[in-house]
Amino acid sequence: QVQLVESGGGLVQAGGSMRLSCAASGRTVSTYTMGWFRQAPGKEREFVASISGSHDTNYADTVKGRFTISRDNAKNTVYLQMNSLKPEDTAVYYCVTRRISGYEYRYWGQGTQVTVSS
């Protein structure tokens, strides 16, 4: 069993930056793909970014060039650096790990709120 705990959310002005962290516990996740999803009010949950155990990355088109995902396997932690934030980035951000297939993951964090003011 893996537990995921996100941190780093909050309120930021449009154009600003924020870094989210997600610490995994229960077992090492160094070989698992880790990633981030988000869900805005009234919208479906959507994929944001992922990083494989070999550090291959994948991004949604909406965040490409603005967000960067990285991981520190020694700390069992994944990060999401978010730059040039827009009001439409406002959402609850969820950390995930152990991809089952496609965009389906086995373990999810509880989420952290990111609010971007205009």
C-alpha cells in the first residue's frame, strides 16, 4: 500500500509561480510512474503531467511549456513546478502513482487546492 501526501498549494496571482510536492510512503515508488491530475469546480478531473521511473515526462497541452514535473527517488517525492499561472489553472491538484494503464492510476493523494487570482 502506498500513501501520497501533497503540499504546496495555496493562492497566487496570475503570472506567478508555485511548486507542489508529493511525498510517498509505505514503499519505494522509484520504479513507478508518478504524476499529477487536477479537477476544477464543475469540471471533470484531467491529466496534468507524469514522469516515469526513468524520468521520461509527459504533459497535457494546456500546461506544456509552463509546468515542469520532476522527482527525487531518494526522497520518494514528486514535484510540479508551475510557472506563468493562469486563472484557469485553479483546481484541486492530485498526486498519483503506479500507473495501471493509460491514465488510470492505482494510488491517489487527497489533493491540494491551487487558486490563481486574476
